[in-house]
Amino acid sequence: MIACAIAAVGATGAARAADPVAGKVVYEKNCRKCHKALPHTERIGDANLPRYLANPKKYNPKTAMDFRGLKRASDIDNVIAYIMSFR
């Protein structure tokens, strides 16, 4: 399991500490209504998660997700930390 604070590279490419607890809050607010379980990220790949979470339709125009994306790099990093904390 990943520690509570990990270094993550977000949409801006800058390394900063990510907070899985804050990521859970963002996930519950933005993702839980469609994703009852944690999403499988293998199709996207860990390295591509920041771009995908910032704008799913831009990353993959054929995606079924109707979500516009997370705008704050810190939210993206935190959601990734939350998802990774279950691995």
C-alpha cells in the first residue's frame, strides 16, 4: 500500500505531495455516482491518468464518460493517490 503522502506528477508535470484522503473527497464528489467501485486504470495506464482525469474526451474522444474532467492539478494528483492506495 502506498503511504498517505506520495510524490505524484500531475497535469502540470510538477512533483508535489499527493493526499489520498483529499483524493477520496474529490472522488466521492465527482466519480462515485458512476463508479460504485474503483475504476480499472489498466486500459489508460498510470502514466496517462493525469491527462485522462483532466479531460477524458480530449484524451479519448470515444470514451463513454460524460465527465468534463478535474480542473485542479492538486485534485488530479489526490484522486490518483486515492486510487493507488488500494493497490
